[in-house]
Amino acid sequence: MTLHLPDAHGTLRAYEPRTEPLPVVRSGTGSAFTSRTVFSAAHVVADPYADTTPDSPAAVDWDATLAFRRHLWSHGLGVAEAMDTAQRGMGLDWAGAAELIRRSAAEARATGGRVACGVGTDQLTTAAATLAEVRAAYEEQLAVVEESGAQAILMASRALAATAQGPDDYLEVYGHLLRQAAEPVVLHWLGPMFDPALEGYWGSSDLDTATDTFLEVVAAHPDKVDGIKVSLLDARREVDLRRRLPQGVRCYTGDDFNYPELIAGDEQGFSHALLGIFDPLGPLAAEAVRVLDTGNTEGFRALLDPTVGLSRHLFQAPTRYYKTGVVLLAWLAGHQSHFTMVGGLQSARSLPHLARAYELADGLGLFPDPKLAEERMRNLLSLYGVDQ
């Protein structure tokens, strides 16, 4: 049946939903990839029956949240857990994140999945933190992740960005953390397009200067850095950066605008992946990487290139609200029973934005049950007063 979807100008346009999912997407093929290490930054599922407000601690539906992680693991993807824009600072506080880390790490051990967890400083509630307090906050979270048995991802810290006086402060804090880390970690550089509070990270707003400091941290501790994760939405800069990494240090792309070309790579190297867009793209992304494992770069690009339009739509400015579209697609795909988010962030995007997300995802064949997705989208449109 035809759906009438609203556009940004308030006009309704007719759309004919597809009737079959993309046939190439297979389920239950969870063997490890051989050519790339791939993580999906997974969303959490809110408890829709909890009596909460945007200012209160998040209420999480743990069963649905862990079920979604099993879905990703079943396709061979790793899960990047308790991450910045995926959860932290956007509805989930440190207490909730710590519980998420422990639960997901236990589930990973039980199912044989891979999990890496974010380490930050978001338990600090004042802007006037000292460097010692920032370091102690990082240490507390690092201990929780390591005790859970998960790999640690050292995330960018709003508190450090507000406190550091220059590059030397970053070198001191990160050097201290890397020296005490039990196992190699991933260093995450998140750009201000994802979080404006991180402007000037690594001690400079000049990205060339900031890159030099970032690489100085890596070069001083190559045995403690499994890889770097770059989320600057600048493909050229990421390529230049990965070519300067010490031997054996991976580059994990966090570029949700240019990921196919960065993962495919060139004659001088390639990026692995730690991406928010691989939450809704999980099965298709996994299939594409398996094609790449055979050496078929053209086949990989043929599968993944058409998804870039959806990703750029979901991650359009303000980029930090990309999760609203991600959770919409999880609901439409049947991974959860409702379109409710922690912090009330289901309201962070407009109806035209959500309608376009549905149209793009349906066009890609991402919904296992297109009829269910159509019915749920029709219900959402009706709630907004759009008659069909």
C-alpha cells in the first residue's frame, strides 16, 4: 500500500514500500572476519513503561538491549559499548554505563562475542575539575572495564577539554593511563561535530597541531595502543593520519560519511571500523566485509556504497542526534517493540527526517519484515496527524 510521507516543506509525497528484504543479507553467519576488525556502536533500548523524565536516570530494558547485542554478534560484528554519542552524555549516566558494561561483557563471554567499552570521565559533575580529578575519573572507569574482561576504549573527555591548558596536559594524562592499562586500548578522537564541548581537543583548535599531539601519545606507547578511532568526518585527514601510525597500530574509522572507501583502503593501507551506522546496517555490513575477506573490493563497495546516503542522512547536523534515526530503524526492523529513547530523544528529530530515514532504509531492503516496518511507520505518521 502507498504511504504518504512528509518532506521538509510540509508536502506529502507518495511512496511505495518494497515487499521483500534485501536477499543478500543472511543471518546467523557469525564467524570471525579475516581482513578487518569491525565494531558497531550499539544503542540501548529504553524501558517504555518507566516513569521517567529527561533529567532522571535512564531506565533501560535490559532484555531487549542485550538481545540487540546478540543480533550483532550473530553476524560476526563486535560491539562497541558504553560509547560517547551512542549512549554517554546523551541519556545514560556513569552508573547506567557501568551496569551496561558489566552486563554486556558477561553476555559477550556467554555467547563468544567481542566487546570493547568506553572509558571516560562523565562521573565528574563540575566543570572546574583538576587534572588529578580527571585522571582519577578515567582510572575509575578503566578499572570497571578491565574487571569486566572487555577491551578499553579511552574516549575523549569533556572535563579534560575544559581543564587542560595545552598539549602537555593531554600528554601527561594519557601517558599515565596508558602506562597503567593492563592490555592495549583504543584511543578515540571524537570531533566537535559530534560533541561541541570537545572543541580544541589535544590542546589546539588547529587540526594539524592536534594531530601531531595525538600521534605523539601513540608513538610514546605503541605497545599499549591497539588502535586509534577517528571521528572527524574528514576522509583525507584520516588517511594521512593512519599512514603515520606506528607499525601494528590499527586505525578504526569512525567516519559515518566516508566509511566504504576508508575500509576498502588503498595501496598503502586501510581502516578497520568502529561505526554507529553499523547498528542499523549490521547484517548488510557483515555481508560486505565477508565479501572483502575474499579480496573482492568491488563487491564490497557495491554492497556498502549505496548505504552512504542513509548514513549521511542519519548523521546530518546536529550529528549528535543520529541515534534518533538509529532507534527508529531498530523499531521498524522489529528489534524492539517501541520507539522510545532514554532521555526522551525520540523527539530530537523531525517527522520529515524520520520519514526520509524510513524511505532510505526501506529502499536498501534493511527491514527483515517490510510489512511490519510499513505498518509501524504508518502508525507513527498517524500519531503525527498524517492521514493516509
